[in-house]
Amino acid sequence: MEPRIGSELTQSHICVLARNATAVIAPVILAATIVAAQDTPSALPTAIPGLSAIRPSGFNALTSLSSIAGTAGRPSQVSDFVAAGFPAAGYPAMRPPIRFGGPQSVTLEQVKQQSASRVASPLAYMSQLSVEAAKQHRLGVQADYFPKLGATFLNLHTTDFLGQVLRLPPGPLKDVPVQLMNGVPVQIINKDMTAAALTFVQPITPIFAVRQAVRIARADERIAMAKAAASVSKNARDTEVEETYFKLLIAQRQLISAESKLKGSERRPLYASASVGLASVSGGAAGTWEAAKAVETAAATVKELTASLNRLMGWAEDTQLELSIPDPLVENMSLREISDKSPAATASLVEAEQTVVKARAAVSISKMAYFPVVAAVGGYLFQNVLPAVNSNFGYGGVMASYTLFDFGKREHAIKEARAQLGMAETALQLTKAKLAADLRKSYSDLERSRQLSQVAHKMGSSAVLLMKVSSDPESLEVTAARADMEVEMLQADLAHRQAYNRLKAMTGSER
């Protein structure tokens, strides 16, 4: 059996094989080459006779071939290496090995599926946290419906006696001891005192204000949910993926066009005759410099967009991508279909509606300032502070308070809340009108982009077919023209898809 040498070997291996095929040390070199070929895919149908099973152990082909090549002498025909694609000067053994694996071929649908399976972005996670915070705030406000149970403990030691002296006035009492007439200390408050109390308070009239506060908290929660849904919606994610995908396609075609134009300008001879002078030479150099600058700009754009698309899919940022051109978008959305649909509940519309709810609740709360604050109270008390009072007892009842006069503060608060309610209602009407106008404008943009995309694809297909028939497909001019034509077609398709996605988002339709 004759082993085959893989085409994925490094250039140094192939060069040494070609240079030492007829040398005396050929078996040793070819044995090292087989060791390197075992770990590489084989695709070159080149058979070398005389090699059966020479596999020396502990031999590293990647490091040993270059050292062996230093003692074998140079080839007889250097032009053979140039014709084979190797540089004419120096040994190619010092060049880095060929990197295995080419660009990854992906389609638009594959990118969407890959990005959809990824973990939520930090922005989406932050939106979820905002919803959770609003929910916990609402639950905290709802807790004010229920009674409050409290406990108090007190232990004090005073440095002085806290009683007072009891004196009896002179009178008809003849048998009163002299000590009482002169004054006797009586203990009213203990010097060492301890008190422990359990309290129970159930609000009665404040419950009406709590109800309005819960409405405000629930409105804030709905606003947070609408904003979070907008950040993680399927339409928004697919729109981002489509835009990045098409922008990368456009940048790749622009890079191909710029490289073809740069090669064409480098091959174009520059002549400086006596009549033309140096102006033509400097003009040609300026054109070459502009072409090189365009290549660098396009290459940087391709690198940046490739990293962005790889991040959306969760791949390494330096992964090379080979994107397939998707079919043009085909849709038949009509004006009547759009007119029958009302604007979707976007985040801005939900926020405007809930702001009205909050303003109405604020008006109700401001009116409740005229209500007295009534609460049911109860509890249990253990104390030794007052010796004349029982040490253990319970109590219960109702407590009420009311502000008799506040110099018009409640009236002004009501007027302020009503003004804010009027502002919120006006803002809601303006938001609805703006969404309706944006919906009509989006349909106009969709119709215009649809027509431009159809015209661009028809012209592009005809032009590409004409170039295939009448031109040399290998010429740089044809390559650049084809890339420019594809750029125009992709840009028109991207504009069509963006208009379609905007309209879908405004009508609340899922793709």
C-alpha cells in the first residue's frame, strides 16, 4: 500500500520533500513527513512509492524537518519553487504553519436560531430586575391594608428618687401623727422600672388612600413590564440580527470591490511624459492611495461587524464567517390591512395610559386629606413603672385625629393633582395620534422600499447575467462591478426588511 500525503501539510514539509526526493537522506525526511501527515486531513492525491511503514518513535516533524533541511543543500531549480507558489528567496521552513479550518458557512435563519438560544443580554436582565423591583414595591404598598403588630421593651434605672412628699394640711384632724404633718415621701414612680408592651393598630380611613397608592404602584409595574417586553421581544432580536447580518454582507462586498479596484490601479502603468509632467504620476499615486484607504476602511468594518455577529451567536469574535445571500423579502401587506389594525401596545403607549391612571389616583389621594385619620388600637402591657397601676393589663379602642386648619394646603394639593391629570390625558391623546401617524408613515416607507428592492433586484440580476455572458469573469473590473451591484441589491433588501420590521412592531404582529 502506498500512503498518501495530506494537502494540509505546512509549506515547509512540502518544500523539504520536493527538495530531497532524490537525495540520499530521502527516507529519513519522508518518514518525518508521514508522522506529520497522520494528524492532518488528506486531500492531495499524490502517492510516493517506497514508503511502507517507516514511523520512528519520538520524532517531531514540525521541529525536525527544518533542522534536516539545513544540511541537505539547495534545490537545483529555484524556478520550480516559484512556479509551485513558494518564494524564490530563503527557505519557507521558517514560515508559520498553515491554519486549518476555513470560514464558517452560515445562513440568516441559522444565525437567528443560534442567537435565540443564547442567554438574555445584560440589558434584558436589567429590565427583568426593574420589573421585579416594581412588583415588590406594589406588594409592599398592599401590605398597608393589614394591621401592624408591634412590640416595645423598656428597662431603666434612675439615680434619684422620683416620688414626691405627701403633706396633710392642718385641720380638725387632731390625731394625725406629727410625721404626716411634717411630710412623708410617697413612691409614685419606681426608681427601677421595666415595661413590655404588644401593640395592635388597624387603619380604617387610611385604607382608602392605600387603595389609590396600590393603583399607582401597579401602574409603575405595568410600565416596567412593557419596557422589559420591548427589550426582549422576538421582533427586536430578529431585527438586530438581520441588520447586523446584512451590514456584514454589504461590508464584505465593499471589501471585494475595494480590493479589486486597488489591484487594478496597481497594475495600471504610470507614464510621465514631457507634456504631461509629474501631474499624472502624482494623480495615479493619489488614486492608489485612496483605493488602499478604502480597502483598510472596508476591512475594519468587516472585522467589527464579524465580531458583533459572532457575539450575537455566542461564538468567538475572531471566527471567520461566510454568509449566504438570503432570498429577497416577499410580503404583500396592504393599506386596508393596516387601517383595520390599531397601534400595538408599545412601551410609550402603555406608559402614557398608566400615567393617566397614576394621575387620577393622585387626585383621589389629595381629596382624602380632608378625611380624619381613624384607626383601631389594642395591646397588652406589663409594667412596674407606676406602683399604683396594675402591672399586667390589656387595652383596646379607637383613635382618631384630624387637622382643623392648614392654611389652604389641602386645597392647593387638589388643584395641583388635577392639573397633572389634565397633562397626562393630553399626553395620552398626543401619543395615540403620533402612533397613528407613524403607522401610516411606516406603511409608506414599506411600499417605497418594496418597489426599490424589486427594481434593484431586477436590474442587478440582468446586469450580472450580462457580465457573465459578455465579459471575462476573472477580470478585476467585472469582479468589482459585480460586488458593487450586490451591494446595491443588499442595501435595497435591507431597507425593505427594516421598514417591514418597523411596521410589524407597530402593529404588534409576530414574524
